[in-house]
Amino acid sequence: MPRKTVIIGGGPAGTGAAGGVKAVDPSAEVVLYTQFEDIAYSPCGIPYVHGGEIDSFDRLILAGKQAYVDAGIDVHYETTVKSINTAKKTIMVEGEGEVSYDSLIIGTGFAYADPGVPGTELGGLYYVKNIRAAQEWDKVIANSKRAVVVEASPLAMEMVSALAHRGIETHLVDANPYALSNMADPDIMAPVEESFRELGIHLHYNTTLEAFLGDSEGKLRAIRTSAGEIPVDLAVVATHKTPNNALAAAAGIKIGSTGGLIVDENMKTSAPDVWAAGDACEIPHGLAGTPLQGLTGSHAYAQGKAAGQNAAGGSKAYRTVFIPWGTPAGKWVIGGASFGEATATALGIPYIVGVAEGVSRSRYYSGVKKTKLKILADPKSHKILGAQMVGGGDGIKERADFLAQAIRFGMTLEDLATMDTVFAPAIGALTEPIVAAANNGLAAAKKG
């Protein structure tokens, strides 16, 4: 009999897992359950449709439903899994009853953290996630005059820009002193915030949300904050991502300090024949060893592929993460790898820093844009610990990817200061910012 793998969740982790199973065992029976109407679309693209950079939600669909039928993957749409029984190796499915499995993969994803204030039941609170809901919310956005984005998270960076591009009076409220304070440094965010102000976005930092306020019809009319009321028609709730692990917790599967499922390098959980991937699980940071949850879609997909291959009898390790990241923010793109100065300081990790400002292409070429980049290194070994950067867009992603690998493989300031680089006027300047920052880091090390 073909081995049966059941997957809960149709996001990047779940669809990656389905493909991973089939790659190892094409004859395997793969059944995937999702509460939503679709799988295999890019929720990360939703803000860009709202902002007009992408012309249609249809462009976010990565594959049609027939593609999964053709691949031999049995997808059950709009279907809720009620419980997991790891002893019996079954799940209970609403409308279907008890379903057995040989292997189970949990890819139940995330929910936005509850803002923890009165008024969350009001109409007008938008949680950006589901593509069908986003299509309806786009109509609401079109008829909104004033909007607020709650919490300055990565999603918020995209949504405040999208709303401002739509001509909506846009407010950003966050209790911290600057945006992305849990992952980016203030000097990296300073030009971003300047560009937000140029777009007309109202920034309310060191400001605590106290309540959503409604009208007589139960619709949002304003928010109350520690600095006073702000009239709004729409609130985008961009609070941090929390793992959807009620099913797993009820089944007795071990949960870590982040709320994510604890997995080994093969994405296996504490339960027999149960794997997990994506926002549902936690992965250790490659340097600090601290558990991390709520990473990117590319992490979720890669974890899903590994979980699927292992669930099908293969052997694929998913290594610790060094977190290359990046996002557009205002007129800039920001990014980094591992951690920056704020996080290193919070973790008590000593470092030296090299900072450089360069350009994305030759200074005489049209469209040249500045890039600021800084590299953190160990004071003694000079091994790279982290990096952050802000620029006009060119090369931010590629530098973040490269620097994450440099950290993974223990490269030093000396390695980066002498690396070969491309020079071509349209795509690369004579002096690469990474090289300049590494040399400046070595100079800082000599000064002690």
C-alpha cells in the first residue's frame, strides 16, 4: 500500500511539504487540509496589490488547483481539522470524521497577536493574510479616507506605503521609539522614516494603543492612544506573528519558548511520525542559539520541503538560520543578516562595527542610488556576526543573502575586505560597499 502523508496547512510550508513528499516517493498518498479557499498564492504580495505596484490579485496565484490534482496531491479546501491523536495516528476532520496517517506534517501557520485592547470586534479591522479577504478589503480601502496601521512590523512597512500611495491619510502607531525596533537599528531606519514623512505618513512612536472606538453601527470610527484619539475609517492590524499551535498543543506535542513547535534538524517534532514546518515551529539562530519563530515565506517553504522529504523516508537536514531579510520601506529598501547592533547589545554579544556608504552602480550612470551598509564582527576573531543596510533597492537582497552565508561559514573582516567584486557601470560600482565596510571595521579594530 502507498504510504499516506497528511499535511495540515496550505501555506508555503504545507505546499513545500507536499512537493517534498512526492519528490522522494512519487507513489505516496498525499492529503492536504486547508481552512481557506486556495493554496499556493503569495500573501506577501497583497500589500503591493493594495498599493498599485501589482495590478491584480490573480497575479499572486502561483499555481491553479488543477496543478495539484495533476501532481497527485489531494487538497481539501475550506476544511477544518479538529484534533490530532498521535497515539492512534489519526486526525479528526470536520465533516469527514477520523482520518488515519502514516506521517503527519503540521504547517498550521500563524495568527496576528491580539492587540489586547477593547474594540477588536468592530468592523473595519483588517488582518492581511487571506487573498479572498484581501480582494474585499481592497474595496474598503478604496472608500477609506483615514487609516491607521497598528505596530511597526515588516508588514506595516509595506502597508503604510500602500495606503499612502492610495491617497489615504495614513497613521502608524507603535509603542517603541522607532519602526522595526526588534530587528533593525535606528540609523538604518532614519532615512526610511524621513521618506515616510515625505509621503505624508503620520508617525506616532512611543505611543500605546488603548482601544478601537466604534460608532452606533459597530464600525470603527477612531482609535484611542496614550497620546489621544485619532479618527480613522480603517485599521490594519500588523501585530507580531504568533504560531497557530492549538491543535499540536492539545495533542501533547512539545512547544518551545516562542510558542512554536520544537523540531530537530529533520523538522521532526516530539511526537512519533510527526513533522512541522513554517510559522508553526521554532528554529535556533545559528550564532546565538536563541529560538526564532515567524520567519519568512522562503524559510517556511524550505522547511516544508525538508519535512516532506523526511516524512516520505528521505534524509534532508534543515540547518540553523542566519536570517537574511529585506523589505521595501518608503522610498528605500532595508535589509540585513543575523542581527544588528541593537540585538547584539541586548544579547550581550561584544562586537566591532564597520560602516560604509557606497553606491549601487557607477556614480556617472543614470539612476545611481546610495547604499549604507554596516558589518558587525567579533572583536578578537573578526568573524562576521551580522549586517544591516539601507539603499535605493539595487543589491540589498543579494548582499543580505551573501552576508548570511558569510556568517554561516565563518568568514572574517579580512575575507570580505579582500573579496573579488564585479565592476560594471550599470550594475556595480568600483568600490563594493561590503568591501569598504569590512576595511572600516578593520580600521576600527586597530583603534581598539
